[in-house]
Amino acid sequence: MSNSLEQRVAQLEKNNRFYRICFAGSLLVVAGLVFMSFNNRVTAPDVIEAKAFHVVDDRGNVIVEINKEDGNGQLSTFTPAGKKLVSLFTSDGGGGGINTFDKSGDVIFKVTRTTEGGGYLALFNAGLQEIAELGVTDAESGYFRLNDRNGKKQVWMTYTKDGGGYLSLSKDDQEMFRLSTPSVGGRMGIYNSSNTRIAYMGTQDTKDGNITVWNSGGTRTGGVPN
């Protein structure tokens, strides 16, 4: 009886040692896996390169596109129906351009570079007519143009050849009023609808003042001095 009890105790001790060894081994394996996972952690790449990128909605419609156009990068956003909303591109003049569009895909706003150089900004109405324009002239001076609803010029502001300011008011692209500031002094001219100047007031090349009026046929009818 005593020998049997001793044998059973010895067997239990042996089993306990086995379980302890298994438990310790398991801990070592788990610790090793955790350590390896930290050392092999995946990080995001610094650069992703591709010919084009598309962002799509839940139905697969392209709503953002980044690709190459005419050798230059461009980015466009779209409605789910495929109408363009915003476009970042390279203009014919080689500068960056931004166009925005209405819900029908028609352009309503432009910012870009002119082919001669310098910036250009334009606004369009619902009828797709340009109603305002701001930019740089060939002589690298600024200009502003305001049009009527049909795109015909109403206001033109820029510079005179010798560097002064210039303002012109028109109707149906026909100039009616002109105000300028050449180097000798200010000048003002008024025109009728036949493009005939009928009144003038301003500084002469001698820097003397002058007021002159004409009839509709262009014949001088009076003035100061006579």
C-alpha cells in the first residue's frame, strides 16, 4: 500500500513537470511571435507611383481623376453623372490653370496664364457668355473688361501708351465715352452711336485746355478756344 501511494505521488510530480514545461514553452513561442510582429511591422510607402488615379463612389462612378494630359499633370473632379466640376490643368501658355463648372458641366470660372505671359481670370454667366475679364496686356500692364449679358464689351480699363490710365464705356461693343491720362494731362471724349466724336474736353499737347463739339456728321460746331 505504501509503495503504491509513493508511485502515484511520483507520477503526479512527473505530470506537473511536463505541464510546466509545456506552459513555459508556450509563453516563449507567444513572446517570440509578438517580438517578430513588432520588428516586421508594415509601414506605408513614401511614394506611390502610377499612370493615373481614380476615386469612385459606391456605384463605381469616377468622381476624382488624376492623370497626365499632353505631357503635364491634371486633376479633375466630377459629379456622379460624369459632369466635370473642377479642373486643374496646364494652359496653352504653359502655366497652371483652374476651371470650375456648373452642374451641367459648363465652365463658369477660369484662372490661367495667357499665351503672351501673365495671369488671366474670367467669369461666365448662365448663358455661357463671358461677363468679366481681368488680366495682363502684351505690354505687361493690367486690364479689366466688363461685358453685358451677351458678352459685348461695356467697360474697358487699362493704360495709355505713355503709361497713364484709360477708361472706355461702350454699348453693344460701340465706344461711347473715353477718359484717358496721357503724359500732358487728362482728356475726355464722347461719341455717338455712329462712332463719331461729338464732344471733347482735355489737355492739348501744349498743355493748354480745350473744349470742342461736333455735329453728328463730324463737322465742328463750336469750342473753346475758337
